[in-house]
Amino acid sequence: MLTILTQHYGIDILAMLLTFWGIYWIGDKRRNGFALTFLGNCFWIIFAIMTQGIALLFTNIVIAMLNLRGYLKWEKNLVR
């Protein structure tokens, strides 16, 4: 069981946790949720390169760009 969790040095688990945490913050209308999800996407990109997952790589590059766009377009009156 431990080898399954550490097979990719925990990068996939860290990516998952950062993504969930970021989405939770976006749901709470916190702008930093986009940044946290972007960081999660960066780890997903690393994971995709390690596993040679082309679809995963492409998907997370696009989602990372969308998170960056969301962060930059966030209206100041929504920030807590």
C-alpha cells in the first residue's frame, strides 16, 4: 500500500489536495483559490510528464491557463 502512495513521490496526492483546497476556496469567494488550484495544476503537469499522460498534460495546461485568467479577472468587490 505504501508503494502505491509513494510511487510518484506523492506528487499526484499533493496535486489532488491542492486542487480540492483551491476549488473549496473559490466556492468561498476567495481569489487565492485560483492561485492554489493553479499550483495544483502545475503538480498535475509534472505528474503527467512523469506518467507520459498526453491528455492529462494538455488538460491541465488548459485548466492552469483558465485559473490564471480567473485570478486576473477577479473583481475587487468580490474579494474578502
